[in-house]
Amino acid sequence: MQKVGMPYGSWFDHVHGWLSMRKRENFLLLSYEELKRDLRNTVKKISQFLGVELGQEAIDSVLENCSFQAMKNNNMSNYSSIDERLVNIKVAPLLRKDQAE
């Protein structure tokens, strides 16, 4: 497979490096598809992995704050706090729409 030049290195090398650790007890593998399919149970799975018991109210809060609209409005997840000389969010926003393209 030909490696494609990426500004931050090869995605394939990055993933391969992590997958080589997947049998360790302190490694949790999740997929985007899993998060989209069943976010509530994935949040529970993450909290169990971390050894943290979350009540229903805390899980609901996580789900609310992980919603597309909440992330789009959050300066810490939408690039709006980055100098616009580096990233022009008016031209190329990180979060564009709430659907698979």
C-alpha cells in the first residue's frame, strides 16, 4: 500500500501503532460507528473502562454535551479559539453539518 503524505504523519501508521496494543488491559478500542449507533451504551462502556460509575443524570449530561449542536457551539471543539490566520473557520469550519456525507 502506498503511503500518502499527510501533514501530521500517516494515519495508517498511527492506527497500526495503537492496534498493536489492543490486548492490553488499559486499552479501549471504540469506533465512530459504534458511537453513532449507540452513544448511551458507549458512554457507559467508557465509564466502566475508566472505573467510574456514572448515574443517569451524568450520562444524560455527557450525551447532551456530545450532541452536534453543543459541540458546534463550544469554542473548545469548533476551532473558533484558534487564530484565524491559521484556520479560517468562516471558510472551513470544523463542524459543518449533523449528518454523514
